Amino acid sequence: MDASTEPRRILMTGVTSSTRRLVRHVLQSLGYQVDEAADGVAPGTAAYLLVIAGTRARQADTGGLAVPTILVGVAAAPPDRPEVRACLLEPLEFGAFLATLRAVLDAEPVPARPDGDPVDLARLREFAGDDPDLFEELAVLYFATARNYLAELGRAARDGADASRTAHSLKGASASFGAREVAVLALDAEAHGVTPERVQALATTLDRAEAFMDAHLAALRRPG
């Protein structure tokens, strides 16, 4: 595999179940591959960009690695853990985690197209199979909902209002539908604020997702 196409991998180890769900959601939304080890670092740690280790991880297994590490559930790093870049207390707060993640990874840009297509059709087939009517119903519902959220975000951006909850709702709806490009941008707006530039990027990406779905539905309805 060419280095440019290799998945960007992060290892999570020894993290409590409630925190693990949040961490996995954030990382996968940003396009990272998340591997897990129950309570210690698995072999081949050098393959990872980052290790996220909870209090259940054994220090002997995680100490002394060159891989940057975020400790979860502790206030400060032990002096013999030079690889630790940040520490976060639980319960983990979404915005603080995302800001810490990006700081540790040197503000690595969010991938614009995690899976190549604007919409994850495999996810939709879990619900609709290849039924064009159900595909269309799901698409109509999602895009109507998403555009309502987008209009709210646009008003908030003009008025300088806090729209993080609306961005969160758009992120969740988009992730459920499989519009991952939109979900990633909504996640960014939720974490860093709704600006006219972010709203415009969301609008452009939503248009692309809708055009993609229109073409797919047309292909499904095509005879033969």
C-alpha cells in the first residue's frame, strides 16, 4: 500500500467504556482508523500517530514510546512519561478533547473526503437494501432536515449567536444518513464556532451530497 493511502491510525487502550464511545466517535468522524487494546499497548505501536491511554492501561506497556500519548483520567503526567503530550480528566468534555487532539497532532487538517464518495451508500443499504423508493424517502428526509439546520446555522452566523447545538444535530443526522463529508464539517463547526465561511463550506458539501444521491437514485431506477 502506498504511504499516501495508508489509514491514519490511532490506538486506544485502557479507556473506560463511556469515554471510549466518545473518543471513537470523534476520531472516526475525523477520518481516523481506531484500534483498541484492552489494557496495554499492542505490538507495532510505531504504526500509530497517537496513543490514547486511560487509567486502566499499564504504565509499563505505554511508557517510553516515541508515539505521542494523551492520558485520560489523570490530571498530570508522571515525570517518567516523556511521550505524554496532554492529560484530560473524566468525564471527558467534547470540545476540550477535540482541541487537545488537534494540538497534539499539530492541527492536522480534517480530511475532506474520508471515504471518497460524499455519501456512504453501504450504510444506507443497511436500512434500505437496493429499494429505490426507500432510498428516496431517506434522502428526501435527510436533505430537508439538513437544509433546515443549515438555514439555522446561517442565521446564527449572521447574528453572532451560539449554534453549537444545531451543528451537533446536523452532525448526528449526517453521520446517521452516511453523509460523512457534511458530518465532518458540522463537527468542526460545533467545536470551533459557526462562521459564514463554515456555513458556506457546509452548503457546498451538502449540494455535492445531494447531487451524488440524485445520480445514484437515477441509476437505481434505470431499466435493465
